[in-house]
Amino acid sequence: MAGLQELRFPEEKPLLRGQDAAELENSDTFLLAVDTDWKEHDIETPYGLLHVVIRGSPKGNRPAILTYHDVGLNHKLCFNTFFNFEDMQEITKHFVVCHVDAPGQQVGASQFPQGYQFPSMEQLAAMLPSVVQHFGFKYVIGIGVGAGAYVLAKFALIFPDLVEGLVLMNIDPNGKGWIDWAATKLSGLTSTLPDMVLSHLFSQEELVSNTELVQSYRQQIGNVVNQANLQLFWNMYNSRRDLDINRPGMVPNAKTLRCPVMLVVGDNAPAEDGVVECNSKLDPTTTTFLKMADSGGLPQVTQPGKLTEAFKYFLQGMGYIAYLKDRRLSGGAVPSASMTRLARSRTASLTSASSVDGSRPQACTHSESSEGLGQVNHTMEVSC
């Protein structure tokens, strides 16, 4: 336990401020956008068209933030609450943000023709370099949830030079065994597709209590996402293989993620065991494990404030420092935030700062222990 460090985030912001239970049932609750700066694109890839929305344009060597949603959702249902959160906007306005929708999962998607072969999880990952090349990104910071986290992890394993950092929520690095496969098939005979997806997204406690959030997502999944296309994505995700990663030094020639990684899961979430196992397979010197209390299965929706705070720390660990003035201490206008890139050596030296558009430094997650600034931390478990 000596290598574990706890950080507390005392400030909590209410979920979906200004909305009551009745508004949560509105089918547009999670589809509203804060601004109109987003542009839609359909990009040709080796495995078909990929729908993406993007805000901003590449600036020097600054990475883009690229997201990938979970099965049953799309980028709006999965990420709007998080990216529309006020403090998160203060961070992301300094980056290009690119949301990727899995094939046929976007709002208004046409149904795939009979006999269409949905891309495998490996092929979904292999579609992403086309997005990077299309927009001229040099590399990305990925944020993925569930199935999307698996896709981004696979992307980073195949194309490590294109990924600078990863935030992986609810990732399960394991493929389905025969027992799991049979259970999924049996469930498909007795449950509707939206109900099966809900059991993947939410904790059992949330499903039993049938919260307004669960009710709203049941409606969204059934009405917004094309059900035939969703079934194909669901089947492919449940046919995935093991992610095939191992902690360096545990097995010869171990494959692992080379970039800094922040793993996130809510307490009692369906993916908790999978995320814990994924943590055991990653390099402890570059991995942060964030277990969020009172967040259920979708921490980016139920606790956007805490997740934003953790994401800010994650960026700081990679050398991106956000100077954000606290609104609680400001009686007047809040000045624009700035994002500065610091060139940090492997010994965590802070003596050589460079421009945000300078050369790409080697990033590493470091300990904040007072025992020594240059000491590299082991896996940092963050509970909040």
C-alpha cells in the first residue's frame, strides 16, 4: 500500500444543473449542445464510413482530444454532460475535440443492409488512423468508455506513436468465455436489447432503484439509436478477444500501453472487476487508477465535476498546466484560461519550460509525494 496515494476532490457540482426529473425524461436531455461550433464529417476508412464531429482546428503540436463511446450509446448520449460541464469547457477550449461514433450508432443513422458485416473490435481500432490523417492530427489524447475504451486501448497498442495519453472508463480487457457467451445468448432470449445494454451500463443498485437517469437512458437507447445497427455492435463487442496486455516484467516480451493511462470506474459498477484487472496488467509507473464513489456505472454523467478535476490532474501529469481562476473567488469577469505545455524530463525536472507548440516531450505520470519531486510513483489509486 506504500505505493498508493489518495487524492480527495471535495467540490461536487450537481448533475445537469437546472433540470428536474421531468426534464430528464425529455428525449433531448442528452442531445443538446452548448454551442454550434461542431462540424460533422463522414470519413472514408478501410472498413467503411466513420461519422465524427469536431470542434476547433489543429494548433502546432498540441494533441487532439478524441473520444469513443460505449455500446448502446453515441457521442452525444455518452459525453455531452461531461464535455458541456463548465470547468471541462475551460480545459477543452484549448484543444481540438473530436468525437467518434461507431459505425451506424450516430443519431439518424440509416440501417445497415441485410448481410452487412460489422467491423471487429480490431477493425474499429484500425479505422481511427484515417480520422487522425484526415484532420492532420499529430497524436491524440483518447477518452473512451466501455467498448470505446477497449477500441482506444487496441488503437494505442497498434499505433502507439499516435496516442499521447488515454482516459479509459469501464474498460474490460477480457474477452467473453463460453459461459459468458452462453449467458449473453440466454439473456437475449428473455430480455430486450435496451435492457441488456442497461445492465452493461449501470450498477445493479441503479437498475433496482430505477432512477430517473436509468429511465431516461432506457428511452434514449430505444428511440435514438438504430436498434438493428446496435444489435450488430452489441454482438461484436461481446465477441471480442482478450486485449492481450501484460505488465512489463511479468512475462517475456509483454505488450502494454506505452502512454500515460488514467483508469476510471464507479464503485459497484458492472465493469469494476474488469478495470481492476486492467490496472494489474498496466505499467504502474504510468497508470493512475480512479475509483469514484457515488457515481454508479456512468461517472462521466453522474460526477462530471470530479472527473473534470481528475482529468485536469492527468493533463498536468503529462505536462499540460491549466491556469484556471476559481469562479468562487471572483466577483467579476473571469479571464480566459491558458494552457501551457511544460517540457518535462523523465526525472520530473521542471526547469526547462517550452511553448505549447514546441516539440513533444516524453510524458510520464509522477508521484506528488513530498518525499521527493523526482521520485517516480507506482500505480496511484485515487478514490473520491
